[in-house]
Amino acid sequence: MDEYFVYIDEAGDEGFGKLRNPNSGGQSAWLLLGGIVVSKENDRLLPRWRDEIMDQFPNKQRRDLHFHKLKHEQKVLASRTLAKKPFGACVVASYKPTLLDLDDRKLEVFKSKGHLYNYLVRFLLERVTSACAAKSRAAGRPCKVNVTFSKRGGTDYEVMRDYLFLMRDGREVVRPVRSIDWSALNPEDVKVEDHSNRAGLQIADVATSAVYSALEPNLYGDTEPRYANNLRSRFLKLDRQILNCGVTLVPRGCTIPEQSRLYLDGL
């Protein structure tokens, strides 16, 4: 049996209050959920990969890696270093202003605590379990996917597990077009740990935040795609395409800012 380890982190927030734009601050316009996938053999190497990055930083005080605390040149180095490592990356991204165009009933659902986050969990797990299962199936072996989420304040992980069981047991009112590969994932095996405790979560933070930097404009209306472009070789592909596999926009085909679209069009 092949065994894979998936580490998941997020970038941005769920709030729909005052959304950030080039003229004023506020809550993020984007919410991203991203993960890295490694084999069982490479899982034990993750602390070494993290330390390889940290050892290149002067005056380092801690061993845990936080992407948002790094300077630009350190983010470039971190993404360039990780691009050489054997792991897969997958990110799903929601542009929240698009959801504001929904009818009031649907919008209120997405505004409910945890709903948008869990919706993105579904899309992410569909893609990573499919990729892992397909690779093992091609080799004639079953596979097991172990999932660890970075602990996030305000997230009810029991509700998330209940949602996974509901999907697994086929109790959804509307049947999905795609599905998580339940032959590879048991919801009971899903774990939640602190970011500082697992190198895999810290590397997932780098991958997710790299794409976030390419999509979320700053106060001047600019994005920074360099970090994500450095990691381009690591994103999962379907028919040699990253878009809608390694990086997925939810909902697909929605209208987004030109600066954000430039990155996605390049995939």
C-alpha cells in the first residue's frame, strides 16, 4: 500500500464585512486553502527541508517558518528552495466579492461560520485524493491519505468532520459532479495540529501564501506572482495543466481583478 501525507493551511479570511480594495484596508478579498502532498518516505524529510530554509536566514530566533513574517527576498529564497523538493502542491481559491452576487439565501449560507472554509476543503480533498489514488492505481496498489490541518482559530473541526462523513455516506441533497476518493481517505484519520509543531504545515503555508500573494492585490493594487511562479513545478497537474487541478478558482470562471487574472492566465 502507498501512504501519502497531506498538510493543509489557509491564507486570507472568511469575513464578508468591509473587503479590502486598492483604496482602503479591510478583510481579504480572497480566501485560499492549500496543501502539500508527500510520500511516506519523504514525510520524514520535511523538518530537514524547513531547516534548510531557516539556516539561510540571518539572526534567526525560531525554527518554525511563517511566510507572512518573511521579507521579500526571504520569500523568494524559500519558494526557490522548496521548488527543488519532491512534493505536490494544490491550492483552491475563492474570490469573495463574486459570492456577493448570489441571491440573499445562498449568500447567507456562505456567510455562515465555517461554511466557505469547509466548501474549499471539499474541493481541495477531491483533488489531492484523486491524484494520490490515480498514482497508486497506475502502480497496481491501494493507497492511504493522511490529512493534517493547521489549527485555525474559530474553526469547528468537529463540524468539518461531520461534513466529510455526510459526503462519504452519500447523504447530500444534491449529488456532486466530483467526489473525494473515499477509498484513499477515512475522515476519522483527519488530524489538527499547531502550525509550529509540524514542518509540513509550515511548508504548506509557504505554498498557499505564495499563491495568495499572486492573487490578493495590496493597498496599491499590485500582486506578487514571483513566489508562486518559483513553485510552478510542484503544483499538481491534470493533462499537463495546473489550472483547475493544482490551482483551482472557486467558482470557476468568475470575474476577478486583472492583476489576479494575469497569474491564473499564465497557468
